[in-house]
Amino acid sequence: MATYVILSKLCARAVEDPAEFGQLAETVSQKIKAKCPNVRWRDSYALMGGFDVVDIVEAEDPGDVEKAAMIIRCYGHATTETMHATPWKDFVASL
């Protein structure tokens, strides 16, 4: 299974009150679980900097990850950047 990193930046009007973010995140999570059953969520982190959230996921098909990123964009009111991630030990071994 390949690993992917999805970086998300919320739009300024994603939520009216920061306390509403938990519900928005739950809605997005449920949509992804329903529409992208082949995407396995490994972890998520809040970020300080150019992006607000990083999600680390695994999937066999990059199209499934693309669909998950589109759900984040549409339902999460965010922009995303998705990257394939190679485990460091695998990368070094391939050199």
C-alpha cells in the first residue's frame, strides 16, 4: 500500500466559530469513510504555517486518494495539496 500526505488549508469562511471545526471535521471524515473505503487513515495533525492540517493516508489506488482530497475540498471548504510519500528507509535503500 502506498502512503500519501494530504496538506489542507481551510478557507477563511470554513466555519463561523472555531468551536464548529470539530463538527466540520467529523462530517468530512464520515463522507470519506463512506465514499473512499479503500483509503486507510494513518494520522492527522494540526499545523502552524502555510497549511492547517496534514493527513497521512494509505491506499492502493491513487484515484481513491484523489477522491478523498476532493471531498476535503468540497465538504471541508479547503484547498489541498497531495503528495506520494516514500518511507525514508525505502528511499535510502533505493539509491
